[in-house]
Amino acid sequence: MIKGIVSDMDGVIYRGGRIIPGAQEFVDRLISADIPFLFLTNNSEQTPIDLRLKMEKLGIKHLSEHNFITSAMATAMFLKQQTSQATVYVIGGGGLINELYNVGFSISESNPDYVVVGKTQNFSYEMMKTAVRLIRGGAKFIGTNPDMIDPTEDGVEPACGAILASIESACGRAPYIVGKPNSLMMALATKKLGLHTSDTMMIGDRMDTDILGGMEAGMNTALVLSGVTSQEDLALFPYSPDAIYSSVGEVVPETL
């Protein structure tokens, strides 16, 4: 029996600037059935408050900040599991910096324990040079997520993976990346829900990130065909989701 839900957002709840039909009803059904749920995103720039406001603007109501987990949150949770106290040099937005502060880490470029990199539009040559120096000096190299590009209204823009690649090529060391498809992020999400992975379902629209990460974490998986993956694409993958829906509007507690 499924006791909790972890769901992707883009391609599942909305696509571009439009809500996918049935998404609000899906949220309402989970709330009515008292099923805990989280919306998961590789975005490390935005805070849970930012995401709640974004969803409200799109038309999804009745959410709180506790219904979200970002790659910034997962990165901070992971590092806190590794050590109770640490100093970090951060390349990233306010969402990442806030989460690292929230777990008690200090931000410094003076002999830090970690170099933590997320997406930021303020990335500069000086930041890259500092990161390379610190990593070569012994700091551990952490990335929030591997995405090379992010979709925008104008097309695409470089994302965290592009920043990580520039630093990796200069220092000769690969980062440990927390975000999906790393199953660690899925496991951290279920821990935040207070559930075992086998009691949760990952809902997503991408076979290579959402479904793969959920499967490797030991979660039940559900693919929705309202985003990136089509029915025909399924034959391209050596693994299958546990369930397939046309959209999240078809997912009801009685079927879980």
C-alpha cells in the first residue's frame, strides 16, 4: 500500500506556464485522503516559499512550504548527515545559501571543507578560479544537480551542470552530485516524509531521471505521459515504471 507521494512538477503538475488538467484535483485528493506528499525539483535557486507562490500563481492551491523539497535542501541534508559542522564555499543562489545556513554551516572561502555548486546567473571567472583553487587544496566538490540546461520562455539557458563542467575541467576532479537521477535525493525525500521508500511512489514524466531515480531508491514508480516521455519512448528503456497514467489527474488514492 502506498503511504506517501513524491512528485516531479514540470511535466506533471504544469507544463510551461499552464496547469495540466486534473492537477488541482490530484492535490485535493491527496489532502482529503491524508496522504503526505512532496513536490521534488532539481532547482536549487528557489526556496520552498518561492515554489509555493509559483504554484499558486499557476492555480495550484492548498500547498505549504512543507510540500516541497529542492536539490538545495537535499544537498544540505546530505552534508549534515556527513558532518555536524562544516564550512562551505558556495557558488549558487539564495535558495542554496539559505539551506546551508539552516543546517548550521558557515560560508567561507578560507580553507572550507566543501565547495558546493548550484545554478546561478552570477557565475564568474573569479568564482571558477576560487573553486578550482579550493578543490585542488583539499575541499570536497559537491554539485546540487547535473542538469546542463534549463528550459526558459525563450528556449534554454545554461544550468548547474554547465558550471560544474567548467570547474571539473579546470581542477581535474569530478563532483559528487546530489540531485536526481541520484537515488539519494529520492531517499532523502522519503526520509523527510517519515516513510520507507517501499511505501512511497515517485511520479514523474521522465524515464531517465524521475523513474530511474525512484526505482533505484526502492520506490514504486508512476510515469505520466503529460510531459517529456511518450508511450512509444518506453521501448527505448531497459526498465519500466510500475504504473503509467495519461496525466496526474488519473491518480486517485484508491488506485495506489
